[in-house]
Amino acid sequence: MTNGRFAVNGQGMARKPRIHYPGACYHVILRGNAGHDIFFNKKDREQFFILLQEGIERYKHRIHAYCLMTNHLHLVIQVGEIPLYRIMQNIAFRYATYINRRKRQVGHLFQGRYKALLIDADSYLLELVRYIHNNPVRAGIVKTPEEYSWSSHNVYSGRTSVSWLTTNWVLSQFADSRTQAVGLYREYILSGINEVHRKEFYQGNIEGRMLGDDRFAEEAYVMASQKIPVRTTLEQLTQAVCGQYEIDPEMLSSGGRVRRISEPRSVAALLVRESSHLSLMDLSRSLNRDLSGLSQAASRLDKRLSSDLDLLKKVNKIKKMIS
């Protein structure tokens, strides 16, 4: 559910607002509810293409790449003045309505909110397009991207045309001549055909919502008129945790599994793991504790958050203190 500019996730913690500014480029992923299919035949995919085209005409954004799998889809969208959430809400709602009506069913077609990762296009656009176009190959559906009809690869390769797809930005990075650019593009795609899963295209490397370096992130915050987050040090984080639990920071390094010590240590490990710039390795060195033990403790505590309201409130207080 939403509350003003913030959405609330399943554990009751507020999500940060999307970063929006004209020209922002996103890797968007939309999945079927509980992993179920969202496309059932050729007509469904064609209907989705119609909705994409109508969305572009209405909201004036650009789509640089797409890949429609069976139970999820990938889009590379560059927005204009209209924010991404309006674009995706329109597409998801209209397509879900179409499917529910056609199959005479009710319920959610998609798995919660779409995933959107703001990317530094200057650094990652080509790699992302290659990754998306090779997705059917990684999934074992086809042996080459040319064999898959429902990605934008064959549009870039010149084998078919889609009027609403923008290809100039990507192709211009290979050569000025379109013919030469297409040839170099094909070579580039094939060079990544054996590429494995790259989690950075799903999780980013900054706060779980951006893929780029620190300068890109700072510029994005400025253009989106959002405050640049203050980066908490490891010492500040552990002090905040110990302050909330009313213990001396040195106690986090002590042995044993006494709950008075193990819980705040687990909280520190979880917050470090969720951080975009702190590492569990540094925490393990600081506390002289085993790295795998800290990781397991963080995972156990993370599971508790869904059922332990007091713990959730405590963790959220600490997050507020360090943010």
C-alpha cells in the first residue's frame, strides 16, 4: 500500500520514493504473481505490444529494449516528464484487465510492485541491452537470441521492425553508419551469449535502486530534487545499535550467544548487509567474529522481522537514527 510519496513493504518498512527526472533510464522487471505465467499465447504478447505503443504515445517516454518471457518481462525505459510509476501502472492495469477478462478470472496477475533499477546509461546501457537480449538463451529456451521472437534483438539486427522501439541511442554507440553499427552490435551480443546471471542488473550497487558510481548517484539525487543520503560509518552504525539496546559497543565482540548480545550483533549484521557501502567482512574484522556466522545471524533475524513487531520497531528506530 502507499502513504503519500512512500510505499510500505510486507514487513511494514517504508520504501523510499522512486528517483525521477526527465531522461532517467530504468531497467524494469515485471513478474507474474507467485511465478505464474503472464503470457499464454502469441495474441497476449501482441496485445502487450499494443499497450506499450499506446503508452509511448500518451506519456512520451522511450523504450530502448524489451524481452517478454513467459512469466516475466524486461524493459529498458527512458522517461520524459511523466514519472515511471504512472507509465507502469497504466500498462500493468490495462494488461491485467485484458488477461482477467479473456480468461474469465479474478485476482492479481502480477507479483506486487514492478522492480525498477535506475541505471547509469552511459556506463551500463549496452551491457544491459546485451544481457536482456540473451535472457532467452540463458533460460535454455533458444540457442541464439535470433531464434527468440519476443525480444527487441531482431529489431536491432534489422530482421524485423517495431515503430515504437528506439534503437538509435544504442546503435550510435557502435558506429555512425547504421549498417556498420548493426554488424558491430551483432558481434557484441554474441560476445555475451555465455554470460551468467548478473545480480547487479536486478539489485544495483547503490541502495538497491541504482546502478552506477557515486557521482552518478549524487547527480541523480540532485536532478530528482532529493536529499543526498548521508553515508553512515561502521562505527556510527554499531554505536546506534548499542545505544538502542543500551549496551557497551565493546560487548558486541564478546563470545557466547547470550540474547542480550547476540540480537544486537545480528541487527548490526543485517543493517550492514542491507547497506550499499558497508561490508560484512569489515564488520567481522571489527568485531573479531566469523563472517559466515554473522551472515547466518542476519538471515535468521531478517525472518523474525515478519512476525516480531517489537523487533521490527526497534530495527526501524535504529534505521531512522543512522539515516
